[in-house]
Amino acid sequence: MKKPILIITIRLLKMILIVTNTKDNTIDYFLGSVSKEHFRFNTDNFLSDYDFDFSQNWYIKNKKCNLLINQKKISGIYYRRPVLPYLNIQNANDDLSRQLQNEAYDVFDSFINSIDVNFLNNKYAMIKAENKLIQLKNAKNVGFYIPKTIITNDKSRLNQYLKQNKKYCIKPLYLGYFELKKNTYIPYTAIIEKCDYDKIINYPVFIQEYIEKQYELRITCIGDNIFPVKILSQSNDNTKIDWRVDNCSSVEYTKTEINNELKSKCNRLLHCFNLNFACIDLIVDKNNKIYFLDLNPNGQWAWLDEILDLGIGKEIERYFYEGK
């Protein structure tokens, strides 16, 4: 009698590749809720903590914990907050150091964004999506109201707009934050008063008509799934213009529901940019009209998930292991 053949099936463990840095608090929070295997790639320590081979049979290995990821093990890439690596070369001058840092960054960045897997989000899709003028155009095309928008360096033309019987606010077109003497600052939205007109020099400004609000919405989108939050910005004088002041801690947030029409607009807007993740900021005015303000293809979400138990972290994990 023949002995039965023993068939052993080896199940290969899949991992999320998380591309970020050591100071990313959102990823710290996310990994506190992840139940499946992951590979955290802190790009600031790229040259000290990792061995890699980006040839045909590629791998990245964390030398400290001996964990390795490769094409067979990867389930997707969460492209979060890569930064320039620390340089481990002695006696290099500042100019040479920056060139070497940029070269090292391009080595891993070019390779990672060439891997054919699910992304949250591919770098090149995010670059396009960060263009606020393209955002406004696509948001209007999918059906959102858009505040009247002015971009100019013509002071006389600008004064013609501002002297109309409307309120306008000024905001940065691109700059989310800036660093000065090792401190980080956020340029908040501000109302332009009549006394400010003559202070505006011939420098490009991005100005929008100020919309009187009932409340605001921040909608986190993961694939076709949506996590809407109502921001009660008008209940506090400090947050009426920009709810982000005081590190987003001076405003009340609540879970909310949105109708299918608004969900469809959000989904179609993401599809315009080939995004699988984004945070969309909206205004609801006194007549219940919904105005589009901004789309962030790599927006922060952890503080809302922690406060309101939205399940965003779990949904990101599900996205990578169960598909879109």
C-alpha cells in the first residue's frame, strides 16, 4: 500500500511597505492599530539602517530588526512622508552633502514609485493633485461650487476687485507650512481688510471670496469609502476664518453623514487625479450650498480617527489586504 503524499502549502506573508520618516506621528498611530505585517521604511535613515538591492529581484532589508521585503512579500505601498536621508559621509561640505542626499533620495524614490502595486498614493499622481488650480477646475467639473478666485500681481486690478461690496480672504497657493529658525509655521487663511489694500505689493497673491459658513466638512476618502466629519468652526471666534489654528485643537468635530450625491462628487474628484486616498475640505454656507476649498492627497487623518473612532486606520489596512 502506497503511503499518502504529504502536501505542504506555504502561505507567503504579505506586508505593506510604508514609506515615511522617523517623526511621522500619523504612522506611529496607524501602526498601533495594524494587525498584519508591515515594513516601515524611514527614509531619513535610508543610508544607515537599510541594505537594499533595486535590481530585478529587488529587496529592502532593515538591518536592525532583520526584516526584509521584496516583490513576493509586498501587498502595497503607503507613500506617506519621505524625507532626505541623513548623510553618513564624513568631511563633505554643505553643497556636496545636499547633492549626495538628493542623489540617495532619488535612488529609492524613483524605484519605489516604479513598483506595480496598489498605492496610497503614487507620488506622480499626488504632484498633479497638489496643483490647486487644477483642483478648482476639476472640482467645478464634478459639480462643486467654487468661491470666486483671483490670482494676480496687478495691484490696481486687485484693488478694483477688493473695493466691491464683498469680503475676500488671502491664502497660500502652495505653501502648507514653512520653517524659520528651526520653528515650523502654518500660513493661515486671513480676511483682507480695506486698510490692507495699499500694503499689497506687486507680488502674486491668491485670493478668494470669503464664504459665510454654517459649518465645514473634512471628508477622508479611501478608495470609494468615505469618512465625513463636521467641523463646527463657527462656534469659536478663533476658528471662524481658519479652523486649523491652535494645532486644530480649538474646534469641535462630530461624525456626520453625507448624501449619495456628495459622495459621488468626492469619488469622481479622486478619480480625476487617479488617487486612492485624499482629504477634501468643504464649506457649507448659510443656504446649504457646498463649496470646495481644497484637496490634500496626503492629508492628516490620525487625530480625527482617534477623537471620533472613525475606523480610518482599519480601512487603510483593509484596502491593502483586501483590495479596493
